[in-house]
Amino acid sequence: MKPGVVTGAEYTELVAACKEGKYAMPAVNISGTNTINAVMEAAAQAKSDVIIQLSNGGAGFYAGKGLPSAHDGMVMGAVSAAQHVHLLAEHYGICVVLHTDHANRKLIPWIDSLIEQNAKYREAFGKPLFSSHMLDLSEEAPEANVATCKEYLAKLDAIDISLEIELGVTGGEEDGVGSDDISDSSKLYTTPEDVWYAYQELQGLGHFSVAAAFGNVHGVYKPGNVTLQPKILRDCQTHVAEKLGDGNANPCDFVFHGGSGSDEADIKEAIGYGVFKMNIDTDTQFAFSSGVYANMKQKPVAFEHQIDPNDGTPYKSFYDPRKCLRSGEESVVSRLQEAFEVLGSKGNSIAGA
């Protein structure tokens, strides 16, 4: 497949390759060109395809916090980031999935605006800006959740975009969606019946993936607070497969939210049950910030004085922001090599000449 951003049939082909090869791609939330470039550099180094995604807050930050309209910032930031990836991904020699993360009911206007932007881009260039968008209506009743997802899947499929839905609640909070209160663990586990209900309603309308909750949580919490149960994904796949009766053991395309801090054994087990994507936002945020901090610690005085107060030594070469930001990028690249290895995607890029 030609390197670059994959959409439509190319995206579904990439998902199928992941499931057939028993590996998954890391999905990294970005906030600027530094994090975007670090993800693509890491993927090229690992010879792995990768998912770059934006939350509403990440998109707004990308556009600049000084924009007077928060909505316009979320839309234009997402568009600008996508255009950046479209311009450069091919040159990194890997396939990139572009995705927007958690959009609850109040953020649907963001998705509406992005649908318009995707349609304009597709008309001009033959493909949409994004590979997939997410609607996270998991805190609502399944009927309301799925009904809205049906409506939007039809809209997205018409412009060659996939839909990611969420069934069951991923614990923790991310950019205003969800809550840090994970005390009610009963909400953190999806039932096979809910997955089958959604599958029945959505099948035939376009490609969709499911963020099924199996105890996963955004962020990293004290061990013992939450217990991952990947076998829930197995039970969901078995239930849907039995209903369909077509011999496909893993009919659902599952995504793994809240992957940061997860045990390797749980990750590999989840991949065996049809997971093709794992989000690791928290770990990569920490990697970037800790890389910047490590650079600053080398000469702390340079970040307090442009010139040494004692001997007049100039410190411009130390406080040059490119030095700090590059250290952050390198730290993300290093952390993602671990992810590619654990997820099994290293060396499995389907990109070719």
C-alpha cells in the first residue's frame, strides 16, 4: 500500500491486516507538530503503521489557545493537524491512520463541522482528511447511544470515513470527557448483549470499530484500583460470532482505550480477541514532558539567566527551545519503540512503494 494517510477501503484493509497478523497499532494523542513528528519518526524507525489522533482539547491547543472561538479552534486545529500529516506521512514511509478521539453528546457539533471539512477535502483531493471519528456516548442508554451512532455512521461512510463507538465506560477523564471517579467499577465492563445489539444495528451501514470496556481506564492509577478482564472481549466476540454463524471467530473490530500502564500479558491477550488499536496517551504525555525536563536539568541556570550572572557566559545554546523540544520528541520515540514491540506491530507496516 502506498505510504501516507489511509482512508476508506485502505483503512479497512489495514485493520484486517492487524487482526490477521495478531498485532495492534498504538494510537497516540497529539497536541502539536512536535508530538506528530515524534510519532511518525517512531513509526518509521519501527517499520510499523501507526494511529495519530486528536482529542477536542488537543485540536484546540494545536490551533492556538488565543483563538477567540473555542469551537473554531477545535475544528481548525484538527484540520491543520490532519493537513500536516497528509503532507509528511508519505515521506516517513509508513501508513498513518488519522482519528479524532472521545466526542460525547456536547461535542457532536465538533464532529458535524469536521464532516463538512472532510467532504470539502475529499472533493478537492479524492480522499477525506480523517480515517475515522469517534462518538463516545457510553454514559447514555445503549438505545440512545446506538441510534445516534447509526445516524453518523451513514454520514461518515458516504465520505469514506469509519466510526468508532464506545460501549461501557472507560474510566478516568480525558479532555473533559468522563470522570476521574472510578469507584463504580460495574460501569467499566461491557456485556456481550450490548455488543451484539450495536453490531446488529450498525452492520451494513459502513465500517465501525468498538471501544468495549473491560476494566480499562484513562490515565495511570494505583495498582489494584481497576482489574483488566480481556476475556470480556473474548466473550463478546464469541457471542456475536455465534449469532452470525459465518465461521468468523473475531467479527468485531475492537479498540483498547486506556492502555497506559497495562500489563503486557493483558495487552497480548486483548489483541488475540480482535483488538487492532491501543491508546497510550498518558505514557506518551509523560515521555514528552520528562524528556523536556531532562534537558532543562542539564543546565538549570540557563533557564533563569540568559547570561551567567557570575562570569558572563551566554546560555543561548542551552535555552534554545528546539533543544528542549527535541529532547521531548526523542523521549516519545523511545517510549513508542516499547509500544510497537509489545503490540507486535514492529516490522509489520503494510506500506510499500
